[in-house]
Amino acid sequence: MTDQHSLADLLARFGPDRVSTAPSDLAAHSHDVWPLSTKQAMQGKHPHAPDAVVRARDTDEVAQVLSWADAHGVPVTPWGLGSSVTGAPLPLRGGVVLDLSELLAEPELNETDLTVTVAAGVRGDRLEGWLAERGYTLGHSPQSLDRSTAAGWLATRATGQFSSKYGGIEDLAVAFTVVLADGTVVHMADHPRAAIGPDLRHLFIGSEGTLGVITAVKLKVFPTPEHRVLQAVRFDTVEAGLATMRQLTRAGLRLSIVRFYDHDEARHAMVDSAFDGAVLFLGSEGPGAVADVEQAEALRIAAANGGTELGPAPVEAWMARRYDFSTIERLLGEPGGYAETIEIAHYWSGIGDVHAAAKKALEPLADEVLGHFSHVYPQGTSLYLILLGRAADDAEAEQRIERIWATAMEVTLAHGAALSHHHGVGIARLPYVRAALGDSALVLDRVKSVLDPNNVLNPGKLGLGG
């Protein structure tokens, strides 16, 4: 909490145009788009309210705020656009929410090195549009592209729908500027690769604002692909689809789209309630001859596992709606309506079992439990679960979401899978993160104690700071 004396000092230092304690601002920064938080807001509950909101305009102002907060012992929680679905930008201990949405500047494109440098507050879709006008793409396409920022992607270790080709944000981030808890500004490594000790960038990628505040990012870019080929493939079983995905990576193919829907979600993906199988969406892009050969080999592997080609139309339709979150938003907007999205990851040897176990355990808690596998690696894949349901009222819906999280995380831990693939920890996974980290939590604790000894940066998140 922030006492009145500290708040008065904050206002005196930064002025009313930068600092707000208006109830409307505090309420707006008390909820992200985590469904549990949405249900709490609909009931007038604000369990994660800040005491003040500070809007910074550049790295220097971020440094000044953090220096002040560190000196006064005031908690600071970084805020991008509030699009987290896990409670990551919500303050656990009041204090200041540091809003970075006004850190804006024209991107800087280097067409020789294939990089773009962007300020923390620039929205993803605007950056992608800016690049497209110049013949480039980020290769990063989270569903939240139009409601998230580059700094937010790094803070939560995000990934995009085309990650099987381009990689996650940890692969795409070349360099960045980060402000430490005491206001020190650090420019992290700026090389295509270097062997100069540990890669210190990874201290901050995925740290969810607990170790520093990212204010600018240099990302890889790619020339806009000249050719794209798409195909949908039906399978009788989940096992056959997973075998195909595993063999695609084993063969070294780098398709841009590899999305496999189980029987329940396939009906949604195909927009056909009578569809009776599981379905794999495939996409290849790049030079025409290369993309065509890659897709042909992928389809050969699929056919060997019993796959039947359905044509490109289902994938084209998905491409047109892939940023649409309205189904979940509409359901959450109903009194008693609830929805949740939970993504985990596992090795190929265990992903089938954890999928079956999670579906079975979660079925009593929702009207529909949908599942798809959408990011592939030679060693394994992600599993994305979507739950849809209706309860008697919002209070019951809130309780149902809490039970969904507890059940999903317990199943995930029991199977040795990763608690999160790309949404991060936030508050949703907080009770389970220490069990997931095991002995490695000691390293995180010691890094926190050195970089933020006064525990002012997003205290409590990742289980840090008691």
C-alpha cells in the first residue's frame, strides 16, 4: 500500500498529468482480461486495485518513477495494454501501476540487418501494419496482436500463431532496453549471437515485470512471404494427428501453420456441428517452389497416418477470423456465463496422456471442453484448452473458474507438463509456480534479491518477495 504522504510526494514530483488517483483510472487498472477478473468486475469486486496510476512517456520517466518507488518502498506493477489473460499486470499489493501505453515512437527499420526497433507502448497490429507497408512482417502473430505490445510480449514470454516457423518471442527479440528497480537503465545485448557469458536477456524475458521494466525492443523482421499454401486434413483419432505433427518436426519441416484440433474443437474450427473427426490445419509460406515442396511432404506424412485432405477453405476461413476473441467475450458478458483458456506444453511422449486426463477431469466443470495443439517442436507441443459454460450467476461462475484452474494445474503437475506455454503465470498459476520450478526457484529468488532488494517490482508475482 502507498501512504498519503508518499502519494502527495508522487504528485508533486510528476504532476497531475502523469499521476492519477481518479476512481475511474484505478478501476480500469484493476482488471485485465483474465475471465476470473472479468467476473469479479461484473460483481463490483476490485481485489487488485492500485493506489495510483502513473503514465510514463519515455525511458527517462520510467527510470525516475522506479527510482522514487525504490527509495520509498512503494510497489510498482508495469502495465502495457492490460490484455493479459492470467492477471499478470494486476497489483497484488497496491502501490503504483506504471502505465507504459504512452511510450510511443516511430519504429526504426533496418532492412540490411532485418530488424525493427520499437517503443514499449506500440500496439502489435499497428507495428505489423507499418512493416507490411514496407514489405516485411514480424513473424509474430498472437491472437492478442491488436491489444498487446512488444514489451508485453517479452515480459510474458509470448508466442504467436506462426511460431512453428518463426519461433517464440525469445527467438525474435534481438535486444531491448530495461530499467531496473532502482532506476538504472540497461541496454541488453545487441548482436545476432554472442558467446560472452550467459545470455542475460533471458533474465527479463518472461519475468512479468518482477526484475525490470522493458521500455524499447529490437525485433527480427522477415520479408513478406511471396507464396502461401494451405490445407486441412481430417483424422479419425487424436493419436494419428499427433503422430503426424511429431513426424513433421522430425523431418525438419518448418511449416508456418500446424494446428491440430481434437474432435470437440474440430466442430468449431470447421464451423460444422456435424463434423465427425479431428482436423489438422497446415500452412507453408516463403519462395513458391520451397513452400509447395514443403507442403507436399507434409501431406505425404499426413496421408501415411490416415489423413484425408479437405482442401484449403477451412484454413483460409480460420486465417480470416484468427484474431477474433468475440465468442469468449460474449459468453463472459452474460450473467453467469464463463469461459477460460489454459495452455500447457509437454513432450511428445506425454502430450496425449495429459490431453486425455485434462479433458476427463475438466468435463464436469464446463458445458464444453475443447482442445487443440498449435505450436510444435522436435521434442513436443503445446496443448490449448478452451472451456465454455453457464452458471446460475456471476458468483458461481467465478467459483467455477477457480475450480477449473485448480483442476487443470493439478493434472498438469501430475503429468510433469509445463504449467504454461505462452500466457505466463500472472495470478492464475501463482499457487502452482513454485512446485513447477522445483529447485530452480532458488536461482530466481537470488536474482530477485540482487536486482530488486527492496522488492518493489510487481511483488508477489512468480512467488517472489514472500
